[in-house]
Amino acid sequence: MKKQFLAITFLLTGFAASAQKVPYTNCEKCWLADSLGNHRVVLTFNGTGKVAKAVINWRRRDNEPENKRIIIEDAKTKQKITNVKIGLINRESGELYFEPTSGKGAYFVYYMPYKNEGRSNYPKGVYLKPENTASIEWLNTINGKAPLASVKEFQSIDAFNSFYPMEVIATKAETEALLNKHKSEAFLVFPEDRMNSIRMTKDLPQRWIEFGPRTTYTGEAARGENFAFQLGIYALQNIENVQVTFSDLKSATGKVIPASALFCINTGGTTYDAKPLTKVVNVTKGDIQALWCGIDVPAAILPSVYTGKATISIGGKPTKTIALSIKVTTKVSKDGGVSEPYKMTRLGWLNSTMAQQNTVIAPYTPLEVNGNTVSLLGRKVEVNKDGFPKQIQTYFTPEMTEYAAAPNNLLTEGIHFHFIDAAGKKINLKSQGVQFTRKEAGTVQWTAVSANDSLQMDVIASLEFDGFMAYTVKVKALHDVSLKDITMHIPFKKDFAKYMMGLGQKGGYRPENFEWKWDVAHKNQDGAWIGNVNGGLQYSLRDEKYVRPLNTNFYLQKPLLLPTSWGNDNKGGIKVAFDGKAVLANNYSGERDLKKGDELYYNFTLLVTPFHTINTDFQWATRFYHSYKPIDTIKSAGATLINIHHATAINPTINYPFIAWQKMKAYDDSAHAAGLKVKIYNTIRELSNHAYETFALRSLGHEIYSPGKGGGFSWLQEHVGDDYIAAWFVPEIKDAAIINSGMNRWHNYYVEGMNWLTQNIGIDGIYLDDVAFDRVTMKRIKRVLTKDGHPGIIDLHSANQYNKSDGFNNSANLYMEHFPYLNRLWFGEYFDYEKNDPDFFLTEVSGIPFGLMGEMLQGGGNKWRGMVYGMTNRMPWSDGADPRPIWKAWDNFGMKGTKMIGYWVDDNPVKTDKVKVIATVYQKNGAAMVAVASWEDADTDFQLNIDWKKLGVDPAKATITAPEIKSFQPGKTFGLNDRIPVEKGKGWLLIIK
């Protein structure tokens, strides 16, 4: 397939009296890009002799082209020509001599060949260095009279790789002529069509030389369309605080598109958490800044030509006015045009506030305030007069399947601060009492002030319906004061400090004495989860400058900021140890001097766990299939839900599922007709280079994309240029992603996109592969996914974050703020299911202490140990990881409606006589399925200790059988008192009835 564009290219560098039109074309799959590069020049030679000369005015945007290899190929024979001499090469033109091996005809010049080094999914595109292959004999034949080969075409491997028209640079002479013509101006404006994204920031496009700067923009939009256009700013001197304002647009008959319908994403908008955003746009002399503007054309407006103006100001002073003329046609765009995102119709999504209101999300219940106690699903928080929790209670049974009548008290006394003076004496603050300032179904907020003559502590706190508490604690010095320490104590009851995860600790039993110090440069650690299965707290220590760091391989490139208060130049830390009846988490900050008026923010967050009971019936009934296959194939496998990953025909590009949406809808419709649900891979961490808005987002500086050293796949180097972090790459489709910067307006777009996919495509949820957004966005996502009765199923996969690149965090600790809205966990790649103990499985993998259930991934998991937690493995994934035999065993037994009683429950009715051979019971009337797994170091045997009364089975009539399960166990019958053999690392599924 060949597409052709016409452009003016000059035969000689700079201006020429006569110009030749040379087309820019695409020749898809005409050559192997990974060895020859993405671009070539087609030459036509009509001369004779052994030497041909070509002067190519290629106007390249890449730097140092003289250091890149040039490969010339004979079009007739497809053979590389070795007799080549390179003359003067620069960005504007190149001079070449070559042997025309087939005489007259076509020859190809490949001028950016590269090879991919590094990992296949994280390639490093390396451009080949120049080479000398010509023979001395041939070189001696070159003289200045060689016949010229003419430039016939500039070709790219496909349209996506083309430099035309916005990356064909102006020459130095052309640029200087423009500058000389506009010496007195601070900047020039080049209005540009939405279909020609401004890409370069250091070079003018040749197109702008031809058209020149303008003071008018003319466009055409449908009624109801979200219409976009660009104003390209070329700075002739340093300019600061560039702003754009708009007038009303009026027709000749007086009809109006109000100024409020126009916007510029570069100068302002709305943050991801619904706050007003004002951006400061400064442009350095010689640089180009794209201002992306939009018009939300009213659907009811009458067709006409609407005129008005855009005023560009610098430092608050109006400088240039662009006359706008928009022809509104008779066509009506019912969806604003968002079904055609290539027209840049979704830019307004960046400022969306969709689903921001903190309404209660099922299964959670509205908050209730009674005195100083706030009740929420399965939990209560009593607030002390100083504003901190006096007591935190949970109402979950140890089984995690029901709510208990009697509460579990998590604390021995209230959470509190200590202020210690330089002499080691406690400074007491007197509280003025707590005041509730907001009482809503989704959020309760309160304040408290405590003070004495030297210090004042202002507390602003909120509790949300899912159990998340946010504390802003401002400590102010009323006089100069020297302090030995400021600490916050969390005194846990022993029973609810059994396990610990975070601060460098893998999930598992809490150490007897634990000490930790800040190291934000290397470790993504600022808090921990401490608790038991049916009650616990996660807390994180922050200050007013907290910014969520990058994660999943990129923590070290944007780490945590050391909190000025808690960190205190690394004097701060955390100790967890017994203190009387309590297990005390002592969060200290060390000695410091405060001057009168100094303020410190000892902010922190709390999450009360669990979030809800576990939904075992959903676990047994919802069976995932992780592959894009025909619907009949998946249904016959026994799956009920399809997870569509990226790099598939209907979801080809990572985190941008809008390119093949028609195919996705057709597939979803077919799956729904067959009774299956479909979820898609879509998250935030990186964004495909195929996103239509790539260069609009780049125009926002580092707001959407992280700064970085660039590199990666060739397309990124050739079109994005520099200052980015290259992320995941799919070789088969050449999808190259760029890392997002963190918390930004792309999250608004993401929410709108998920809403659109739910309402228009019919997706049933999302499959998250690690997460780079916070709980604000997660709540919004859950709201749009579940709106109008949609199931909104969310499952999260995470590779183990406990490594250097991820700052030695724990996946469960990192993502716990998202757990209230998940339906299943996949923890995941690099999790070791063989060498870790049950306490690790329970706390860091299973999800059970948080109201979730999970599945396994790495190496197919350990199917015997997994069943102790109700987990199977991923299908299809790897050899031996097929969960269907276990699904069949579930169905044969009738797992639906069973009560899960885990080995961690003290009165579990079935135990073994070996400490490292554990059993979980799935109980129903008259029968039980018992999952047994061994953590012994060698093959062993065990005997079941059964409380028959609790089990609800008459021992006189009881049988114990092991049903035959393919690749799991042979069929066998055991006596009630038999010793049952078990291999190392394996186990049994036993039926007692």
C-alpha cells in the first residue's frame, strides 16, 4: 500500500530559483525496517558510467546525521552497493557517490539504519555508524563530472513513521530570512490544523516557511463536535507566562458560541482530583510551543460561520490577536466526535470531573456518625478529643466470610503524639476538643486544635466510606523551642499485630523487635501494614509536599520526597516492639530546633482493614481466560470471563484501547451472546506511542510524561526526540510506550475513556497490570465501570515489587489503597510460591486479610498450596498450569455456598498433626472439601485431627476420599485414622462426607 504526499524540496541547500516537487510516500512492508531503518530516498539514474552522484535535500530533524550509516541498494537486484562514497552530510542535505550497478534505473538510499539491542520488550535502538566498503580502484574513478541521480521520492516504511509534513525542517537560510523579516516581534504565531500535530520544538517545519506566520485561523466543525486546533508559538526572544483568552464566536445573524466553550489545555484546566489548574507557559528563544485549543460546539447551534478572536498575552499583556473563523456545518456529532479520536476530539477529557463526587460505592454503606464515633461497613472509628483515633474496631470473623456481633478492638489506647523537649521532658498540649465539619454518606471530616504556650497542633482529618483516613497535622512553634523528639504512637493490641508487611519486611509474621530508617533515594518505603486476618491498619507517613513516586521498574527515576517532618534529614525512623500490653509502632522524627512561626506537617494516612468479607462464591464461579481466542474455544474450556490483554487484534496498543474499538465491540457482543464477560487490559503507567494525542500531551511539558534520557525504540528517537522514559515495547506490532509522570490530567482522560468503553463497547471491567494512579482515580474508575448496572469487575496483576528497581516495596502494601475496589488479585510474576512460608502467602499474595481472593501466576503457581487460600493458576499460561481439573473437582463437589474456614482460624474443624502441613476446610451440610498443603522440607505423612461436631459429619458414617484430579492427585480412599503421605511442596484435596 502506497500513500503519496507532495512537498516542496529544493535541489540545493537553502533557497533555489527553481524548485522541484518531490513526493513523500509510504511503502508498507517494502523493506525490513529493523535492519535498514524506517526511511529511504528513491533515486532515479538515467546516466552512464560507474559513478553516479546524488544531492539529497532531505531536511532531517535528527541530530548528527553524519554519524549515521547510509546504505544504498540496487532496486533491481535488491543487493547492497558496496562502492559508495559519502560527501558532505548535514541535516539539510547529503551528497553521495555510488556505483549504479544495474545502470539506468532506481536506487534506494536508506539513511537511518539501526539495530535493536537490549531486551526484546525494552529495546535500545542503536543507529549504525558510517562504514567504508568502497574499493580504492572505484574511488579513484570519482571526479566532479559524475552524472546526477535525481530524487524521485522520500519514502517511509508506513504512514506512522512518516516525517511529512510536520517533521520536514526548514533550512538555516529560510529560518534566518524569517527572523530578519520579523526582527521587532517577540514571537510569531502559526495556526495549525488538528490533523497536523506540532511535533518539533527546536526546528520550524518547512510547511511554516511556505505559509508564513498568520493572524487568522479558519476551521470547519460539526454541530456538537469537540473541535480542536493549534496555535504554534515560535519565540524570537524569551517569553514568559503565555496565556490565551477567547472572545465569543458570533454569526452574521448574532448567534453565539460563548467564550466559555473555548479552552486551551496548555494554559489551564482541572487536576485529576478536581482542583483548578493554572499552568505557566514559558518559551525559550528559538523554541516552538504548541498551544492546543478546543471548541465545544453546541449541538443546538444553527449552521453558520462563527467569528471571534483568540488573544495571546505575555506576562499578562495582550500581544497578538488571531482572528478565528469556524464554519459550523449542518452535520450533527451526537457524541462530540469522540468515536473519532484521531480528530483530537477528546482533548477536553483532560479537564473532566466525571465521577469525582465521593458517592458510596457498593458493597460499602453510608457513613454514620454517633457522637464521636463513625461507623462504616464492618468497622468503627472513635475519635478522641485531640482528633486522633481513640479506638478502631472491626467486626469481621476470623474466617472472613461473615460479620461478628462483638467488635475486635485494634488498639490498647488511642493513637497519639508525644512532644519531648531538649531535656527529655514531655510537653503537654491541651486539646480544645474535636469539631465535625462535614457529615456526608461518603466522607466525614473533623478538626481539632491542641496547644500550650510554645506549640500548637492543628488537625484536619477525614474518614471515607471504604476505611481510608487522611490526616493533616500541622505543628507550629509559638516560641523558639528545642525538641528532642516528636513521635506518633500507634499502640496495637497484640492479637492485631500478628503480621506485618512493608518497611523492608516481606509479608509475614511481625518481627519481635523491628527498626527502620528513611532511605527514599533507594526505597519506596514510608509506612507499613500491621494486623491480623480480620483486623489491621496500614499507615503511611507524609508531609505537605508528598508526591506519589513512580513504580514498577521506575521508582529510582522519581523516588519519594523525604518528609521534612518525619524524615528530619534522616534522623527519623520507626520502631515496632512490645511496650507493656501493646505492640507499639513508634514513629519518631528526632531532635530539632524550631523558631517562632516555624511549621511542620506530620501528615499520615490510615487504612482500616479488612474492607469487606471475602466473596467465595464469586471465586468459584468466575473463571478467567487470559487470551484473545474464538468465543466458542473459550466457552468450551469452562471459562466465564475473558481478559483481553494488549497486543491483540482488538486491543493492540498498550493502555490506549481506542484504535480497534469497532472490532472490540463486535467481540464483546459475541461473548455476551454466549454468556461470557469480557474485560480489557487498560491501566496507567505508560502510554502507547500510537495514542492519537501523543504530541498534544508532549506539548504539556512534563505534566503527562516523565522526564528522562530518551532512547528506546527507533520511532521514539526519531519522532519524540528526547526527554522521556522509554517503556514497554511489543516487537510484533512495534508498539512503543512512554512512561507517564504520575498524578496528572491523563487520569481524567482515563476515567472518561473507561466510561466510554463501558457505555459504548460494553466491556465488563478492566484487567490492571500494576497501577500508577492513586485511590482518587480508582474510585472514579469503579464508579464509571459499575454505572447503569454494569458489573465493573476489576482485577489487579502485579509483578513482585520487592526489588531494587521498585524500591523494595511490597505489591500488597503498594496497592492496598486500591484493594477496596478490586475483585481479584494476580500476585504474580516474580512471586515465589515454593520458597515462602504460609504467612507470606496469606498476607502478601492471597488478599484474604483485606477481603479479597487471588490467583497465582509465576511458573504456574503451586496448585496444592494455592488451594489452601482458594487460589488456582492462570489459563492459559504455562505447561502444567491448567486450572480446569480443579474447576471440575469444585463442580463435582458443589463449591457454591460452601463456607471457607482457613487454617488460620483457631477453631478450624480439620487440622493435621504436622505444624507445616496445613488444612483449609470448605464446608457444607454433611460434607467438606479439605485442602491440605505441605511446607515440610521433605516428603512426609500426616494424620487428620477432625472435630466431627464442628464439621457437621457423623464419624460413624464418614468417608475420606481423594477424587482423581489430573496433574494434581490420584484417586484414593483413606481411613479415618490413616496416616496420609504427602510429597514435598504438594498436598491433597480430600472429600469428607
